[in-house]
Amino acid sequence: MTPEEPGKFGVEGKSFVIDDMKVDELRAELDRLGIEYPSTAKKPELIELLKESE
């Protein structure tokens, strides 16, 4: 079994991983998904955007 790559989403039941991510990881994932966010966004806002994108 291959370990999951950090920052990879789309698998059901993996939402809890988002809460453990650092701000720069959250921003990188949003960038990867092409989701725009304000540069002043705080961690809770970034988490919410990622969860909405799932």
C-alpha cells in the first residue's frame, strides 16, 4: 500500500486532514485547485474554502 501524499484531497473521509495543515500548506492546496482566496485570509477561512471545494 502506498502512503498518501500530503496535500492530496478528494478522498471521502479525509476532511480531518485539512484541520491539521499549516497555513502555507492550505494556500498551496487552494492554489493547486485554482481556488482564489484573499491574501489576508486566516487559517479558519482557508480551511472553510477547502472543505467547500470537496
